Amino acid sequence: MPEGTLRPTWAEVDLDALASNVRLARQVAAPAALCAVVKADGYGHGAVAVARSALDAGASWLAVAVVDEAIALREAGIDAPILLLSDPAADAAEATLAHSVTATVSSRGVLEALERAAGQLGVEATVHLKVDTGMHRLGVAPEETGSFAEAVRATPGLRIGGVFTHLAVADGDSPEDREFTELQLRRFDEALRAVRAVGIDPGLRHAANSAATLVYPASHYDLVRVGIAMYGEVASPAVGAALAATGKGRVLAPVLSLHSRVVALRRLGAGARPSYGRLRPLPSGSVVATVPVGYGDGVPRRLFDAGGEVLIGGRRRPLAGVVTMDQLVVDCGSDGDVALGDEVVLFGSQGDERITVSEWARWLGTVNHEVLTLLGARVPRVATVDAKALREGGLPGGARR
């Protein structure tokens, strides 16, 4: 069991695979630099370990969603540039600048808050201006970009270091999706011209998320922001096809896998209905295994209704009942070839079989991003270099994140 827990459930994080994915994205995007998106605890992989590995592999920037995430990276000793992807709240402005975090700006209110914070700290802060080209969450309207850039220039203690936007359907495969992405890029180019027209250098220009990095070379500009691809996943089949067509045989390597062990076995007759709700009878007599992982760990309750499976002994085994908070039950069939302590893989590889994060996303009607970030904090993340020690019954000190 992982150090620091007495519960045999863990996630393995392959940092070598992550580094390989970063290098692949850098090659695709060159000469643009790469910003590694490590928000949501590095998409559930552990933000500090991911950030260090991404930077070692050639990332130049990190990006987070909230100021607390940036502060945690700074407190871990990471001094690389960090971009806060949305405007900081007024009461977080001083902490943002005090920790040398590059703030996004898209409203007059945030300029006032940052001006006060810069004055209190006696610093000049670099900010990135966000343009709303069609995502319609945050950002300055393209036609207002020039005047807003002038407002930033007129704000004491602030200067523009970058201008960026976010693409809404770069992972789509329909003609409408492609047309809209190309429209967003045209709007972004218009916004950049407006910034230059008022005599301001836009600095770093960036628009590409993972999908655009792999599908739209015109979106690369000076910097690409790579999130889901860094973790070895593609946002849609269309993105996977684009990578296969342009990647010269290179593929993204999955980084995270989820593991547990069989802690109980019982032989039940045909018609038995395991777990809460007694939702489905066993079609025949079967050995049912109990596994200590559940929706309290990020395994959705609806995985049973969706037809979810796990791997035990290198074979796919269906769930036997609804997922509970701390456990799930698995129909292991009538042959009784499962033993206490056997490893269970919820997603990842075992023998010649593999259950992928994309498969989970299809089962659950969601995206890979959600599957990864659902994984709860009580599941230890273990670097794959320690996986052999884990399977042999223990971990060296410091293996848990």
C-alpha cells in the first residue's frame, strides 16, 4: 500500500510519459513556446510534480485557474513564469503580484485592483490581456481591445506582456466548428492589430489550447497552452486523427492510471442483486469481488449503469452493482480465477488489455478532462518509478505526493 495510507487504492503517474508528451507538443508547435496548464492539481495528476516535469521537458510557462494554485507552486520552490488564466478577484490582487504571478485582465475593475496592489508592493506588474473572440466567458470584445490596451498603459504599475484568446471548438470535426475556429483566429488577429494601432506591443500572443496546437498551425503564434494533451489524452477523435496525420508516427502517452486490490470475495447465486438499490440480478452464479474505491474517490456512481468494467487478471470484468462511496463490486464470473489481493485496474493497462480514460468518458457521456479531475485527494498519486516497490508491498519514503 502507498506510504501514508492503509487503503490499497492508488493512482500511478508516469512522469516520463508526461515529459514525452511535452516534447511532442513542442515539436508540433515550434517555434512557439509551450505553456503547461497545471490547473485543478495538474488535471488530477499532482500539480507540483507535473510542473517540474513539464519545465524539465522544455515548457517555458505554467498556467493555473486560481491564485491559490499559483501560490502552492511558488511555495514548492517553482520560479517559472505562471499565468493566471482569468482575472484575479479584487481581494486576491495583492497576493497575485506578491507571488510574481502574471494576471489576466479583461475588466476595468481588475485594473483598479491591480493598480492598488502594485502601488502597495512598489512593483511594476506584467499582465496579459484576454480577448473574447467567441467563447463568451471572459475577455474584452475585439472592437474594444485597442481602447482597453490604452487603459492598461495608463494604469500606474501595469504593462502589457501578452494578449490572448481561447478557442471554443478547436476539437470539433464539423465544417461549422472549423469555420468558427477560423473566425475566432481572424477576430484575434484584428484585436492584435488594434493593440498595435495604439502604439502598444502586444507581447506574447497566444490562442492555442491542446486541440488547436495539434490541429491548427495558424493558432500557434508565440505560445501554445497545452493541457489535456500533456496528460496523454486527446480532446476528441478528430484531434487524434489530426495527430496521426501530422505527428510522423508520434503518439501521446497516457500518464495516469488508477489501481486498487480485491479485498473480499463471495460466491453468489444467479439472481442475487449486489449493492445499493439491488438494481440488477446476476445472470448466473458468480464470484463477486469487493474493491475499496468508490465515488468518494472520483469513480462516478453512474459507472455501473453506463456498463463500466475493470481489469482483474488481465481480463475485463463488469461491475456487479452500483458504485458506492468507498467500494465497488465486480462480477468475476463463475470460474473463480480471482484471489484476495489481486490488483484491479480501473483505467490503465494490465496484461494485454487496456481500459482508457477516453473509454470512461464515452461510458459517462463526458470529456477526458472531467474523468481525470474527478479523482479525489484521498487517492495517493505514486510515480511509476515506485510502482514496482508498491506491488512488492511497500514504498520508499516520499513516494506519495
